[in-house]
Amino acid sequence: MALVNTTHGEMDESLLEKREGSLDNDIETTTWTEYWLNGELVHRSVHVSLKTGPALFAEAASFD
Amino acid sequence: MCTSFMGDLLVGAQQLSTVTLTSRGSLTAPTTDTVKAALYLASATLNASTTVYSSTGEVTGTNYVAGGVTVTNANAVTATNSSTTAGVAYWTPSASIVYTNVTLTTAFDCVFLYNSTQGNKAISVHTFGSQTVTAGTFTLTMPASTTSTALIRLATT
């Protein structure tokens, strides 16, 4: 029996409707998991994986 | 610019002007500063002009503590030459940033990294797709710490 933390406390996963989603672009790969109970969102977790940070370019007057 | 200098900047090894610092314990072997990560609402304004942590626009919700969480920092700054005239110094947190069992019902799309040891001074702002969390966990996994993907990269070309 898997338990899910919800807005109503821990609940058996089998009592809930599970919905999952994802997005992927140049910045991130993201997945989310939702659990619904009778049309009410009772749990939503999100995992964002950043692909890269912005580069900060440094300049000197010349390279000597 | 010498690549080693960019690495020195990230670790605070060179000081070209006067500055007021919070003591790092030792002048010759100072301790590493603490970095924290705070989440901000999609409606908040954070950008290159942000200089210090502020709770304005920060998310609020169950089990989220203002100021965010401490970033795990076991990675050393690395400075690598890519040619005789170019290189990159880079750093990435060594673990995912995790907000456990939180409820954040107003959409947020930004994490702000700041130095909580040195007066909450700004480090960087990173955006992602707008999210909410309900009685769940928000995990922000860091990019690979390489010359082309690290979270913080100071480069010459």
C-alpha cells in the first residue's frame, strides 16, 4: 500500500486519481505528479531539472 | 583576461578594491560562504539589477520558510582554458535544491541564489516554467557542472 501526502493527510494511492505531465525545452526538463480526490487537487509535486545556467562573459581591454 | 583570475573572483581570492565583509574566520584560509535559494512568484521582478535578498515577491505557503533553503555546496570552483585567449570559470551546487512537503498555491517561476553569509548579497536568478505545489515536494535539479552547462559560468571568448 503506497501512501501519498495530501491536503487531507496521508492517503492510500489507490483511492486517488493520478495525473502526470512533463515539459521539455532549452531551459529545463520538468515533470509533475498530481493526485485528485473527487475532482479536488490534493497533491502536486514538481521536479525541475535545469539544463544550463547563463554564461556571464568577462572582457579585458586586450589579451597581453 | 586570464582564466585563473575568473576562478579567483568566484572564490574571492583576489581583491582589487576595498570592501566590507563578514568575517570568514581566517584571513589566509577563510571558510566558504553559505548560499541560500529562495523561490519567487511569477509576478515578482528580479533581474540583473537585483542586489540583495528581499522577501518582496517571495512565495509564501505551508512549510516554506522565508529566505528559502540552504544550497549544498561541495563543488569547488573550476577554471579551465579553452584556448590561449579564452576560458571559463564555473560552479554548480553539488545537490538538488529541495522544498519538502510545501503548499505553494500562487504560481512561481524563479529561484534566487544569494549569499547569506555576506549580507544576503545577490548571486543569480534562474527562471523556469511557472509552477504550483500542493502538499508536495518541489525539486530543482542542477545542470551538470561543466564548462558549457554549469549554473554559474564566467567566461571569456
